[in-house]
Amino acid sequence: MSFFKRLKENISRQTEAVTNKFKEGLTKTRDVFVERVEDLILRRKKIDEEFYEELEEILIGADVGVTTVLKLIDELRVEVRKRRIENAEELRPVLSEKLVGLLRGEQDNSLHLNENGLSVILVVGVNGVGKTTSIGKLAHRFKQQGKKVLLAAGDTFRAGAIEQLEIWGERVGVDVIKQQAGSDPAAVMYDAVQAAKSRGVDILLCDTAGRLQNKVNLMEELNKIYRVIQREVPDAPHEVLLVLDATTGQNALNQAKLFGDKTGLTGLVLTKLDGTAKGGIVIAIRQELGLPVKFVGLGEKMDDLEEFNSDQFVHALFAGLIKEEDLAEEA
């Protein structure tokens, strides 16, 4: 077997493995969402007002987002009239077309890193969403890619945050730059950037405080961190990732709105997607915030943080509801 053939087969196997992870991780959402839509289509042969109301309820229940759902239902009404569709079964390809369209677009889900030196990634989010765990998994991911990684313990506010990051550092095999609890986070970032430069580090992952009780203080703290990083590394931070817990559904969307563009967000990390039936929140986030989902958590293992791929998400979530030929037409 030639080298190129083996390479092609390896890539194919890796792609299949990731696709299977998405399918397994979205099982709860798919079981609830797809089964209910399928039941609706089979049970209600006629497309009437009650059909639309029930479909609306199912979509909102999957946390697709009220604004997005209302827009989708309006678009379906237009298509039904235009195509003169009467039977609910005939609506299947139209629904698939609209659902796929909500997730596919011009957004760039890839990470933007500095190819010729140190890349700084700032990770933000409220406490309890899996922020520190996501940082640890990202560190593992970068190490697997052959990158030299360093962690910065910038959450000096929450009890145990520094120790938790150190545990992940030991587990992954990367150093953690820290100060005492209660220290100025910007001072920690300064130390971390200097250490990263002197050690020839490729990726510096920075943890930050997750409190939102006093938003003004949090934003001021983040702005100070920005200024310190930007002074030492031009164009940094290269990514500002907001970590959200998918199991909280619409609350995750509200958290994203609270952080907003004032924190310079460049993308989202959606954790615990495997533990919720509310996977539709990915659609709501994409439609209502215009921010790309860059990573999703599909399990508890070290390598269960996957780059978000809209095609794989669509295939995994809507398998059974959307026919392969519908997906092929959209590709």
C-alpha cells in the first residue's frame, strides 16, 4: 500500500471517529428532538395551525431559541404556501433545508493563532461551567499536536481555582504560572507572558475569574489583563473564548450576552453537550449572537473536547429526520 493511500485511510478513520463522537455526544438531544418531530410528522398528516404550534413547542424545548424558532416557523409557512405543500411528510425536506441553513454559513470556527511565535488564548466564563477543565483539555490537545504549552492561573478570586488548574497541569504535563490567592490577575498574566517568552512557548492558556456578581469589576479586571498582554505581545490575545455549559440551555445564551462584545469574545466553547437534550442551543447561539462555536465537550475523557464542525453536528443531530440526499443537496 502506498504512503498516500495509507495517509488517506488514516484521515478517513479519524474523520469517522470524530463523526461517531458527535453522534454519541448528541444522543440525548437527538432522541428527544428528532423523535418528537418524527412523531409529529407521522401523527399529523395535515399542516395546519396546530401542527405549527406543536412544531414550535418542540423546537423551543430543544433550546433552539424563541427568536430563531419564530423566524423558522414563518419561513416554513411561506415555503408551504409557495410549494403548495399539504401533507406533513412533504415538509420533511423543507424543514431539513431550513435547519441545515441555520448552522451552515460564513462563520470561521477555526482557531486564529500566531504562526510565528507565542499565541495567547484568554478563557473566560462564569464559575461551574467547566472552564478549568476545558483549559486542561485544550492544553492536552495542543500538546498532542506537538506544541509547547504553558498555563496561567489568572483566577485568583475563587477558592481552589489555582489548585484545580495545577492538577490539570500535572495531568497534562505542562507548567502553571501562579501567584498567591487574592493576587492581582494582571500581575499573574505579566509573569506568565514573560515566562512563555523566555521558555519559547507556543501556546499560553490563561484562566480568568468567573464571577459576574459585580460585572463592572469583572470587566475592569479583564480590560487590565488585556492591556498587560497587549503591551507584551502585539495582537494578543489571539483568541478570547467564552466557556458555556450546554446543560443550562437558554441560561448559557444569557451568560454570553452578559459578557458581550465588551470582553472582545472571538468564540465559544460549549461544554457538557453529551449530557443534555438541549443541543439546539448551538443553533440559538449561532443565530442570536453571531459568535462561532469553536469547541464542544462530548464527554469526560481528556480527548473529548472536539473542534466544532457544523456538517458533523448536522449529520449527528438530525440523523433519521434529515435524509442523506437532503444533506447532499445542501453541501
